[in-house]
Amino acid sequence: MDLNTVTDFIVPSPDAPAAGWQDGDAWLAGGTLLFYAPWPNLRRLRDLSQMGWPSITVTDDGLALAATCGITELHEFVPPPEWAAGPLLRQCVEEYLASFKVWNRQTVGGNICASLPAGPMITMTVALEATYLLWAADGSRRTVPAIDFVTGNLANVLRPGELLRSVHLPAASLARRYALRRFTLTKHGRSSVFLVGTHDASTGEFLITVTAATSHPFHVRFASPPTAVELTAGLDAAIPMEKYFDDPNGTPDHRRHLTYLFAEQLRTELAAT
Ligand SMILES: Cc1cc2nc3c(=O)[nH]c(=O)nc-3n(C[C@H](O)[C@H](O)[C@H](O)COP(=O)(O)OP(=O)(O)OC[C@H]3O[C@@H](n4cnc5c(N)ncnc54)[C@H](O)[C@@H]3O)c2cc1C
């Protein structure tokens, strides 16, 4: 849709992208959220598409994704075979509800910064214990664990003028075995529950990541694979009832029910292999 309050389009300098930041400015990535709904407070768009950041970089300690990495680029990426969790990258991309236009425009960083409960790049990066590199408006930088970034529906820790520069997925997380469960009301619908379990064979650690069911992601962590009773107790302790999300895709009760069901399935699946 037209954003008829927007009067300027800025191509930022890669060295100081937030220079001259004002109220009413917004970063523009793929634009699929920004041009999807009215945002009456927007005055200027700062286009990130020409920053020249390399999209995907494999390093000894893992994988770096630029915020501007296109979803289709990530979909085409072939991870090294030693990354047991490598296929999760592609699976999370495929969990998008997306038309041709949205599919080809949206970015990893745009999906994370949109901060919808059903953001699959949020699921992927939280499940693999990624860290996000943020650039503040004054040029300073900070690193935030993915689990701490999204704070609620359409809410995150970004400050005015701050941007998400890149995502780092550690090699140790990518080496873990994983399993996932997802629920949507319709075949191509938005996720209403999306859980990923991972198991680290070297340490024994077992991690359940709960997304889409809740207004922000949750980790439920165990030093070794839990019993069914321990798993239930862990979910009870980690996720208060009021954090289960309520929208037309599912009631909190429905989402909570599926979260416990799927978590138990992930527990038995990962224990069996
Ligand atoms: C039909 C339809 C279905 C959709 N289904 C889903 C869905 O199932 N799940 C879902 O999560 N979303 C969904 N969306 C919303 C949206 O398309 C996605 O979240 C998309 O991934 C956003 O990416 P983008 O690159 O287009 O971001 P943009 O629209 O460009 O930006 C999104 C937000 O993030 C900010 N932003 C972007 N990049 C950065 C950055 N690097 N640093 C700081 N801020 C930044 C922008 O200012 C804006 O506020 C849907 C949209 C449509 C139209």
C-alpha cells in the first residue's frame, strides 16, 4: 500500500547509516511489513538494500548472516555437511506464509526486526542461540543474544536509530541434532505454534525453544534430556500463562496445549535417535 505520510527516501552512508536520524525515520529492508499496513508516524525511509554487506559468510566459528540477507539467498544456501542443524535454516525459511512478491523481497533482518511472534527467522536464530550485532545511531555497537531481542508482539530492544547489522550462528549450535514442530490453522497459514528442540551430544544439554505460541521467544533448558515430568515442570516454570499469545490464529489455551504436546514429542524424538 502507499505510505502517504512518507516524504523522503534516504540512501544511507555505509559508514554512518544513522547520521541525521529524526523521529519518523525507519529502516527499510524488503519493505514487506512496512508496505503492508499504514504507519502514520513514518516520514522518511532509510534504504538498507545498498549497504553492500556480504549476505552469508561461513567461518570457523559458525555462520554470519547480514541483516540484509534475502530469504531466498538463505533458502539456496547449502550448509556444510558437518552441521547437523544445517537443514533447519532452510526449513525455517519454508515455514513462511508468503506470496511470490513477499518471498522475493523479505530479508533475515527485516523478519527479526518486524518482531512478530510468528517470525521464522526469530525461531531459527533463537533455537540456534545466535547473537545479533546492533549498530547504534552514535556509531557504538552492542551484541545481544537472540533470545533477549524480541520483547513482545512487534516489540524489541532496538533504540531509536539503532539497526541490526548481522546475526552470528555459533558452530557449536549448528552441530546439534534438532527436531521441530509447527502448527498453523491452514496449510499455508501463519505459525501459531513453532517449537524447536536441540540436543548437544557433547555436553548432553537439551534445549526447547518456544516461539509463535508466546508473545516473545522462550528457552527451556536442561543439562541432560529430561523426563516427561521434568519437561512439564520446566515449561510450567519458564512460561507464565499470560505470555501465551492471543490472536485469530489461536487462543492462549490452544497454544499452551500444543506447546506441551509438541515439547513432549520433541523430547521423545531426540531421545530416540
Ligand atoms: C501476506 C503477508 C504475510 C506475512 N506473513 C508473515 C509471517 O508468517 N511471519 C512473519 O514474521 N511475518 C509475516 N509477514 C510480515 C513481513 O512480511 C515479514 O515479517 C518480513 O519477513 C519482513 O521482512 P522485510 O525485509 O520485508 O522487512 P521490512 O518490512 O523492510 O521491515 C520490517 C521492520 O523491521 C525494521 N527493520 C528492517 N530491517 C532492519 C534492520 N536491519 N535493523 C533495524 N530495523 C530494521 C523496519 O524499519 C520495519 O519496522 C507477512 C506479510 C505479508 C504481507
